Amino acid sequence: MKIGPFRTRFSWSDWFRRLTRLLTGQPDVPPPPTHRPFTIPVLIVRYFPVKSGRIDAGVTGTVDAPLDEVRRHTVETTGRVIQALETGSTYHGYKDPTAQPSLRYQIVDTLEFLEPLPTYDKPGHRVPMTDYHAVMDRLNIRHWVEERGVKEVWLWGYHGGVIDLWESNMAGPYGDISNSDRDPMDLPVLSQTYTVYHYNYERGASEAVENHMHQIESVLRHIDHGLFWDRFVGRPGAWRCGWAHYPPNGEHDYDWANPKSVWTDIEDWTPDGTGEKKQIDCTRWNGDSLTWFIYWMQNLPGANNGLTYRGRPLINWWAFIGDFDSLMAAGLGLVE
């Protein structure tokens, strides 16, 4: 029996999503266009526990600075994060001057509370966990997501070893696919998906963008582990494009300044490994974590990437960050 053509077009992940829609009675939704820009409406939330005009170190553990100084830091860092994410979503932007970002971020509003983050005792955690459900209730998150179209909440807070947090957290009709313990009860579940990123105002733009890096990895690995994690990322000792903590020459976590030179196809990645390989080391991203993150993101298959896998075109992978619900409703994977 000739099965070659069937095998070249078969995807277990696509089949599973279509079967799930059939069993749950969901309508067959036509796939949305992916090779286009996506606007992500963002709600900024800032928690500043204040005492005599300064951030209260008795609450934050380590942050002790004037409120105005920390507030200014969050504003400036938010701008740098937006710039990094938009630049990172520009497919091969470092070598294609005509390339455009796949993602555009729009700040819908900023809410500020001069009080500590709410917390609760969560089993398995040494210190109290941030109570994200309480934070979202305080915001009336249903209004922001279902009426104002917010897709992401950027929560500025603190860590300092006195509270625990998730770098990213998600809720919506398709579950929690995030860099968290994926507790289905720790966020209000609404009719539309939203993602919460918890930033630490003791840190900078690189650490905030790293939160997004891990969220991208979580989503793409969930959608198609084989294509993303096995073929795009690679494995220890044989990295292809690597991931947040490991560049292609990485030998341990956070190995962004490794001077070792390796052959990699990161700048001409194809699923079947036929792209051109070149030798690179940490000088390609100046040994800098944020520059590495932007460079890595620019090599994710983006808009009009022209790539195929087993005879099928790759979509713009940024669509899963920009329009998650529509793609999930249509049962779309990383290939058309």
C-alpha cells in the first residue's frame, strides 16, 4: 500500500486538535491568516508598597528606593521591553531591512496600587505565593479582557525572596499553557485567553523579556513539540537554534558569554537541516542576554518565512502569541 503522500502531510498534533473539536462539538473554523502583523493590547499593573515616600523594604525584602525612582524605572523598562519584543518578532530583521515586526504592543491603560501584592500560602512553596486571582479580581479583569480586548497583563512587582511568583501565567478557554505550575484555579478563566507576566522592578529589561521567551517556548512546545523543541531548539551538545538559557554554543544554563565557536544553521534554519551553517560564538550577540533574546526571536519562523515541513508551508509562528484563540479554534499547528 502506498502511504508516502499520506505520511508527508500527516501531523499528530493537528489530528488531535481536530479530534478534540469533533468530540466537544466545536464548529470547524477556517484557519485565520497568519502572515500579517498582530496588535497585542496590554494592561500595565504596578504594585508599590510605600512607606514615607519610599518602597517599603520591609515588604519587598530588598527594594528600598524612592517611589518616583522606581516608578520611572518601570516606565523606562516597559518601553525597552516593547522595543525588544517588536524587534524580536521581525523575521531575520538583522539582515533583511524590509522585514516588519509581526507583533505590535499597545498599552491600553496603567493601573497603580500603593500597597503590597496579595499573597497566600501555596503548598510546596517556601514563601507565600502571589495571589494572582486576587490581583485580577482587584482589576476587574473581565472588563479589561472581554470588553477592552486586553491580551496581556504586565504586572510590575517584587520578589526579594519574600514572595513567590510565576514569570508567566495564562487562563482562557484553551487552558493554561505557561511557564508556571499550570494551576487551573489561580486565575479567573474568561471567554478569551489572556497571559499575565510578572516583572520584578529590581531587575531590568533583559529579565522581563526572558519571561516572554519562556512563554514563547511553552506555547510552541505545546503546539508541536517535535517541530519546535526537537528540530528548532535541538538538544544538549547538538543545539540548532538553542533556547533562552542556551545559545547554540551553550554548555550550561545562562551561558550567553561563552566564547566557544560552533557550527549552526540558526540564521538559515530549515526543519530538515538543509540551511547554510556558519561558525558563531558569543560575539554574535555581544555576550549579552537581551541581545541574544532578540537575535533568537528574529530567527523564529515569522511572516513570509517561505519554509516548508514535509511538503506543507510553515505558518508565522508569532501568530500563536498574537492571536492564540483564533488559531486554537481553527486547530492550526505550526504548519498549514
